[in-house]
Amino acid sequence: MARIETPKRIRGTQDIFGEEQRRFAAVLDAFDRVRRLYCFQRVEIPIFEATGVFARSMGETSDVVSKEMYSFEDRGGDSITLRPEFTAGICRAFITEGWQQHAPMKLAAAGPVFRYERPQKGRFRQFHQIDAEIIGAAEPAADVELLVLADQLLHELGIADGVTLQLNTLGDAATRDGWRAALIRHFEQYRGELSEDSIARLDKNPLRILDSKDPRDRPVADSAPGIDEFMTAEAGAFFEAVTRGLDAAGVSWTRNARLVRGLDYYRHTAFEFVTDRLGAQGTVLAGGRYDGLIGSLGGPETPGVGWAAGVERLAMLIAEPAAENPDVIIAVEDDLALADAQRTLKLLRGEGLSADMIATGSPRKRFDKAAKVPAKVLVGLRWQDGRAVANIRSAADSDELGKVRRLLAEIAAA
Ligand code: ATP
Ligand code: MG
């Protein structure tokens, strides 16, 4: 008989289970708690969009659009792309759904995103992001609000100490033009030392060279001029308002005058929360202001600012979450007591207690098996004189123990 080949997991995807899953869930739970505190509304958007949504907003020359998108033609012949991020899709939704009427909007999203990258520690092809955006607010207070939210999230996750907020401004159009010209002069001078990718970027988008991960580019990028001497008064004032707000809220930050983000749409504020605990994949949360994006997608000119964080990278940093142990475990020591166990379980769960039973294998061994389960309360159910009799054990007094006693007494009395 021909051997059936077992299916394989696709490279760069994950099956998340056990401790890994508990870490993952802890990050999502913390995000959901914190986004509520800041009054950000959850939004669900499609996992795929017309390719143009990402190509136009993220920029044709960005790494994501030029090398990393999962694009395909669907059965109707349309070019579709699995979302590589949330921002572009949320902006598309803002336009299609006519959400101007709700602006300014504070939105939060979470879910899988897809990028065709070389898989390694902290880098997957299907990974997960949490995402926060404020759309329709041009004031620096919106940037501050998002950064304070990110900072509180990292504190709640217990990882704020090992993570640094690096902050920069990309200025306004006039600032960028001046900086861009100076960067081109600088990079032209060292053209021979740059990677092929960066030489190609030189004409199209020299700012990107600053963001290069190629070690050949790093010395030239690190010695490039910073943005400050090109800053217009308006752009300078905007940045100062952001830093003043952060200081007022007690969020610590450091300036990185060469920090740029890999996408075309950023203006003014750009930031990354970085750690050295994850090797090369040290950026856990990143974002900035994208005032031109919605206009460039054909919508009404609308300012926006936002960030995204990798759930897997955050999950690797947090302390191991406690395992999910049941409140109550029932050992069904006689098959005749099974129906009573099922009824008891239903009632316990109805009262909000997590409960499970051991009802298989040799009846004599079930009590010992159940005793090994790290539950708060252990109940043995035996069959005596034609009815189930409960034997309750607990290491300590607890609300759960009280509830179990009361319920079993009620059942026995009925
Ligand atoms: P990197 O520099 O690591 O490639 P990026 O600049 O491409 O990151 P963003 O587009 O800003 O990342 O996405 C926001 C966050 O998503 C990152 O800070 C990171 O935590 C996470 N992330 C990005 N790409 C991946 C990936 N392939 N696998 C896992 N997490 C990722
Ligand atoms: Mg990347």
C-alpha cells in the first residue's frame, strides 16, 4: 500500500499551544484591557484587500510592498493581498464606510498579518499584530495619547523596564525636502560602500537607507546628518508638544534623530519601542503619524497617527503566565455515579466555576488521578446504598469550596 505523505505546516506559520498560547493570550488580554481604559473602540476589518490598498498607501518601493506581500489573483481575476498590516485597511474602511462623521476616531484592532519574509526567531510569515490608531486628529495630543497607551501596555505586561521608546520627527514637507537633499549628498559621497538595495533607494527614497538592516549600510547610515538642522518652526513646535506631553505623562523616551520608518506615509512623529532581549528582532512596537495617507487613497484629507506591535515578540518577553487550572475536579469512582457527576458539573459551571471530571480508566484509580490535578477542590463521587455520595477535599478554605459544599448539599437534599 502506498504510504500517505503526512501534511506539513507551511514555512513561517505557527501552531500555538500550551505555554506559548497562554503567553499569546496574555498579550491580547492586556491589550484589550488597556485599550478600553483609553476608550479605543475595537474594529474588525477584512484579512484581504485589493492589492492597490497596500501598494498605494505603503509605497511601491517599501520592503513590504516590493518583496513581502502575499498577493494572488482570485477566481474573478482581481489582484488580492493578504493584509501585511492594519493601518492601510483601516484607512480604506474609513473612506468606504464614510467614517468622517465619527472623526476623531480612536480604533483598536488585532489579528493575523502576512509577510513573505525569511522565517527566524521573532519573524514569521503569518504573525499577529495588535494595532491602535487615531484618525481625524491633527493635534500632537493624539500622538501623546497613543504613546502613553503603548507605555501603559508595556507596564501591564511587566516588560517596560527592558524596552526603550526611541522617538523622532520626520517633520513636515519642507523639513523633509531639506533633509532629503542633505541625505542624498551624504550617501552619494559613500556610494561605493552601500548595498545594492540602498544604491537603488538613493534616488527614489534616500530616507529608507537610514532604516536598512544590511550591515554594509549601517556605518554610512549612522553617520548621516540628522533632521534637526532642517526643521521648520512648525515642525519643531509639533515635536516639542509631543515630547512635553510625554514628559507630563511620565513616559520616558530617548531621541533617535536618524530613526525613520520603512513606509512612505509617515509625517512628523515616528517611534519604535526597542529591546535588546530579542536579538536582531528588537522592535516590539512601532508607528507614527500618517497625515497624507487617507488623502492619497482618494479619501478626504484626514490626519492620522497609529502604531502596531508584534504579539509574538511581546509574548516572548513576558513572564510565564499561570497555567489554567480547574476550580473543581470530580473523580467518578463508580460508573453508576456518572449521571450525578454530569449534573453536578453542569451546575458548578453554571455558577461560574471551572470544573472537569475523571471518569475513564479503572474506577479504583480515578480518585488518585484526580488528586494529581492542581484543582482547588477535589470531589470523589462513590455509589452507596443506591445513590451517589460525595467526598470533598480541599487544601484550603476558599469561595470555591463554599460553593461546592452548598451545591452538593442542595443536590443531596433534592
Ligand atoms: P522589522 O524591522 O522587525 O522588520 P517592521 O518595521 O517591518 O519590523 P512594522 O511594519 O512596524 O515592522 O510592524 C510592527 C511590528 O510587527 C514590529 O515592531 C514587530 O514587532 C512586528 N513584526 C513585523 N514583522 C514581523 C514578522 N515577520 N514576524 C513577527 N513579528 C513581526
Ligand atoms: Mg519588516
